[in-house]
Amino acid sequence: MNDPLEKFEKYLKYEKNASLHTLRNYLTDLKEFSLFLKKKEKTFETIDLVFLRGYLASVYGDLSSNTISRKLSALKTFYKFLKRENIIKNNVAELISLPKKREKLPSFLNIDEIHILLEAPDVKTFLGVRDKAILELFYATGIRLSELVSINHESFSEGFSQVKVLGKRRRERIVPIGGKAQKALMFSASSAYR
């Protein structure tokens, strides 16, 4: 396996334990960069800072600042890896700084909207009971949506007082569950067996 991209993919998967989202985006960005290099008859090892800045300028006009930051982050991580593996002598990407991201203020529901949302499921039906339990759990724990969808019955402690979630970089953590969410989960579990 002499392909630096294949080595980098294994590094991201097994050493960095990168998320599938990060892995997919970084590899897509680096394959795009690799095609750009081939068009210019260059390799990862033969570029300099001027060339790298030229590449970034060529993609700058079409993309959002977040996408450009991600592309640059992929390049910086990749070149740091190449240097570590002694594939290159000089890391030209380390000389470029990431642009500052504009932080968006998160939008949120007010108390009345939360109450309406939590009361929306029809608890006279099995699916309504299930949906109510999901919403109560989501609200009570503050877990991410990606964590919520990966939960199964085995994730809960007995009595539904805690839930084990798989977070970023596949790290597990135990999250306590509040009383109202516990009741909704117990009611949902008992409804499933009727």
C-alpha cells in the first residue's frame, strides 16, 4: 500500500477514530485536490506554498467559508500525516492558517413551543406513546440527534435511570435521565409488550 491517501484513510479510521462524516468529507476533499495536482502535473511531495495558495484561491469563489475551512483542515491534517510518515520533508500546509468561522447563534424553542411539541404525540396509539418517549428522552438528556437515533433497548439501565450513548468519535458515555422521561420510557416499554 504505497498510496498516501489509502494510508491516510487507515490513519483516520484506526488511529484518529474519526467519524464517518469527517472521513468521507476529508477523503472527498483530498481526492479533489489529487485530481487538481494531476492536471497541473504535480504530486503531494512536489508542491510549494505558492501552489497550495493557488489551489485554495481556485476553489475560494465557489464555496462557503465553512467548506473552505474544512478543505484546508483536510489538507493540513493530511500534510501533517505525510510529514510524520516521512513521505514529505516540508509541511507546506502548516504555513496557512484557517480562516475564522462566523459563529451562528443557535436557534431554540421557547417553553411554550417545547410544551406543544412534547404534547403533540397521540398517546392513545402505540406510535404516539413511542414518539412521546423519544421526545421526552431527547429533551431531558440534551443528547445529540445522532446519539438519539443510535440508542436501542440495551442502551438503557434497568428502570431507565441512565442511557449509554455513542458520541463523537464513537466514544461511549452514560447520561442520566430525568423523572418525566423515565416514566414516558417505562410506559412505552410496557405498551410494547401489550
